[in-house]
Amino acid sequence: MDYIDETRAAVEWKTTREQVVNWCARALVPGAELSEGRWKIPSPSPRPLQEDLVTHKAVPMAKPFLKWAGGKTQILDQIRARYPEGLGRRLDRYAEPFVGSGAVLFDVLNRYDLKEIYIGDINRELITCYEMVRDRVDDVVTTLEKIEKDYLPGSIAERKLFYAEARNRFNQLKKEASHGTELAALFIFLNHTCFNGLYRVNSDGEFNVPMGSYRNPTICDGRNLRAVSQALAGVTITCAEYPKSMDFINSECFVYIDPPYRPLSSTSSFTSYDQYAFGDDQQASLARFVDAIVDKGAYVLVSNSDPKNTSPTDDFFDELYVKHAIERIKAVRVINSVASGRGAITELLIIGNKLAQL
């Protein structure tokens, strides 16, 4: 039997690849098979009939609800191509100890039925956001709807005042260690309206990013937040440094690691979104952790910057990860205050030796 991929099916059926994936996940495409993270579709196959689409309950596709420095949406296809074969079958665990906005997490959740999933991050407010969206999504949505109603109609001056007051309230809640739905909603609002979606704090731990210049930012996407809540049901969410995930990881686990990137130059040294720096010593410690979980039998994939973009003789990561395979993939620098600095570069995918052998 001949097969076509999701992209070809989308062309033939005059729809999007995302819609084809959704139909396959809902068992609306007879004979479709999931292989290495992609759907194989028998050719020829008819587009699902309208009556089938109506009578089957839709399975919402969750997508990242936050913007994040170094988010992986733009290179997701390249990461997905390196998912281990057997994910969702004999490999029934997934761990992501630097979750960020979770682009890879939600792709895995949308595509595979896994037994156990662990996500973590050192950012307490980010983790609160995930917990509240999972456990109390209706309260988060209600709060965001009110914020949206109050913020969007305002003039630029009124928006700046509203933003400043929301940021002050967020920092007050942080100091009080009040980690509930109000903080989660403010986190989402600030993330969607601040400059470039950055999360940055000062030496006192206060969020200090200024307002961005967005004309009509998305503040409350209730439909997606509810899809995210459904997708996160049963997921273990932990505020902790990455070594905490060691006890969860075993030989049936796929681990994706996306740490703060090593800066490419002294003028791009964004190595921390919290009070804790992530310098070369921390990168070296992480490499030892990767060696340890690979020795446990885990299938591991790591992302990082490629220092050879600016220093061709810099073998920092090549030496740290000498036991593993390293691939350089194309990416685009998107967080840069100077437009001319937003160009094509390469990034690293470090493939744990067990995964590389597949």
C-alpha cells in the first residue's frame, strides 16, 4: 500500500496540515498510522465526510499559551523528526525539566497517548501558571476576560498605566508567595503584552519588562486554555531544578532538555530569566546529568545555541557532549532589539547516544 504524509494530504484535501493531524488523531482517516511522530495516510484516501466531522466529538489540539525566549515552535518539525521510534507504545514516559512555553510538550501530548509525563522548571510563577491552567482553568479564563475587557479599549497612555499597575500587582503577589489564579492570569497577561514576550527579573526578583507596542494582543484565548487544561490532566508539574527529574526518568522515557542557551556574544548574554544564572559551569553540570540519564537507558534530546555562529573554533559543546551525536539545524534569531540582528543561524540538537543509535 502507498502512503502520503500529512503535508501532501493537506494539499490534496485543500486544508491545513494541522487539520489533517487532528482528523487522524480522531480516527477519521481509515488506515492512518502514526510512525516516528508523523501520520502515514493511505493513498488514495478521501477527505473525511462532513457528516463524520459532525458526529465525532472534536479532540482539541492544545498549543503553547505563552511566548518564551528561545521557544521551539519554529524548529518543531526538525525536533519532531528526532522523536524516538516507539514513543507512545513501548516508550510510555516523557520528561521535560526546562518546560518554558512547552512547544515540544504540547506536540507530544497532541500526538501520543503516554502513561506518565513530568514537566518542571525553576520559575515558580511559570509553574503556578501551568498548575492553575490545569486545575482551575475556568477561574483563570474569567479573570483574563475581565483584564481583556478593561485593557484593550484603552488609549496607549491608559494601557501603559494599566500594564504598570498589573505588573506591580504581579510582583506583590510574588513577594507574598500567593500562587493562585490571579497570579496565573496576570502572568499570561504580562507575557502577551510585554516587550517581545520576555520574562526578566531584577536583583530583587521583580518582573521588570516594559510594555510592548502591540495593537491587538491576544489576552484571553479561552478555547486553547481549556484544551491545554485537558491536555495537562494527569501531568506531574514540579517547581524544581532539573536534577529533580532524575527519579522519574528510566529506560522507557523520552527526555527533551531545553536549558537557557549559552550566549553567542557578550551583547546577547540572556542566560537567566530568574535570579539564577546559567553559565558555563552550569552547562557542564547539565552535560554530566545528560550522561547520567543516558546511562540509565533514557532517550535524550538536548537543544542549545551553536557558538560556531560567532566563533568557528569554539568547541565548547562539541567537547562537553563528545559521547553523543550533535546536529546543527537552521533557526532564526527572533528576540533581538535590533532588527538587523534577527537573522538565520544554526542551533544545536544534541542526541543522546542511545537515541542516535535508532
